[in-house]
Amino acid sequence: LRIAGVVLNQVATARQEKIITEAVHHYTDIKVVGAVPRMSTDIFPMRHLGMIPYQEYDGTAEALDSLSRVTRQHINLAEVETLTDPVPQLPIEQAQEPPRKPLSAKVKIGVIQDTAFQFYYPENLEALQLHGAELVAINALEDERLPVLDGLYIGGGFPETSAARLAENSSFRLSVKAAADAGLPIYAECGGLIYLGRELIIDEQRYPLAGVFDVVFGMSKKPQAHGYSIFSVTGKNPFFPEGFTAKGHEFRYSTVLDYNGKPGDLVLKMARGTGFINGLDGLTTGNVLALYTHLHVEGTPLWAEFFTRKCEEYNRRRHIAG
């Protein structure tokens, strides 16, 4: 790894910037290409371990203007461009993915992307498209019901900050429950898992959810799971074969207040991490799998293939039935 340059951060004074810059130049060959001053307020408000997602923040445009202004004033962008090497192309044999059998039909996978659900790895979405899926953006807060789909992906986010609006959109919640009952393949992570539960309780206020699983969730002020996780598949589910192992991560403040499912409904055993309850994760019913663990397709390359194949199977059955 070649470090071409460094930007100093949280610099208090011009004197501190001078001392640090001289030290870096004296002891290393690295160039100091900027020094961002310490700021009295966060440009983006903070929550938990990071900033509030831009989808929830009304001041996003002003924040970006401020970041742009700070960058132009305190970072030598011309020097940064000079130091930036072009990314070398991989040899053809390395760049190509293993050959995969193309889907027999284009499948439509809905992706809920709104203020409540905004945590998706771009690579995961791109992988679904590379495997032949057409992605359909969906808003659980505003859409009246699900469109006709072959699969549904509900990512992570902060459903607790939009709990009232999610609850109020009863027609959409009911359409998700009806689709799950009809066998629509649904893959839900963390916030998506919560949405598929029966209720979310916040400050003694109860918010009804989709009701696919008989689970009542609450919220804690402290993290309930945080860090890397590893699970193995121990039971039948719509996406992963039994014995399959995957690595991911967990990050949640939600708690399981009441769970009335059967032990066999949880099909993932945690080798590392917290999971849903009692060292297990992965609630399943029909063609639905909901888990607290977030997966990244680069760590679990078969995830996109498993997902799209199940959607193709559903698409085929749907057209035969129709």
C-alpha cells in the first residue's frame, strides 16, 4: 500500500498545523496536502456511531455546500489529483467472474429505499442486476401497496425513526403480509427484519408492522449487537443450502421483547455474533428469510445467485398459475 498524501484533520490552530506538517515531512516521504480545521458543530448531525443518513436530514444541501467550501479552502485539490494514480486494469482472466447460467426470464426485485430503509451495499444491488434482476425502487412510507414483483429486498436502516408513518401506511403493510403469504421471495436484513415483525414499541407507544412474524421489538439506548458475525445454515430456508457458512456484521439497538415462534423457525446458528435470540438468527416462513446479520456480496458471492434463482422460480410458477 503506497500512501501518496495525507490530509490532517481536527487541526486546532495554524501553529499545530505547522508542527504536524513539519514532523510528517521530516520523518516520512508523505506529502501533507491539506489540513481540515476543528469545527464547532458537526456538518451532519450525529446518531449512534455515525451521522444521520441524508435521507432523514433536511439540511443535506447546506451540509454539502459547507463540505465543498471547507474542502476547497483547506485541501490542495490540484496536488491530490497530481498524486492520484490511475487504477490499473485487472488481467482479463482475473477480472472475469465465474460463468453462470443466465436466468431464463427477467425477474423484478423490489428494493424498499426510503427514509426508514436506506442501508444497502451498492455492490449487493449491482450483483443482483448482474445476475439478471431488474430492481424496482419502493417507498414503504408512501406507496399504497407492493407492485407485481418476483422478489423483495428490505435492507437495514432506522425504522424506529419512521415508526408512526410505517404504521399509518396500513395498506402497504397488508400488501407485504399478503405477498409473503402468497410465497413471494423476501430477503430482509436488520431494519427489514423489524418491519416484518408484529409490533415495534417505542416509549410505551405501540406501532403495528407487517406481521409476517409474531415478534414484538423494542429499542434500547445501548447497542445490542455490534461487530463482525459468522453463521452457518442449520435449517430449511428459501435461499441458503443447509451447511452453508457466511460472514457478515451486526449493528442494532433493537431488542426482542416478545417472540412466539417455533425453534425450527430460526435456521442460522451464530458461530460469532449475537443473532436474533439464543445464539440463533434467520427467521423463516414460506419464501421469507429475515436476519439481523448484514451480508456483503464480496464476502458471500453466492448470495445474489441464490436470491435471483429463487425469484426466477417464483416468476415461473406465477406465470404457470396465471
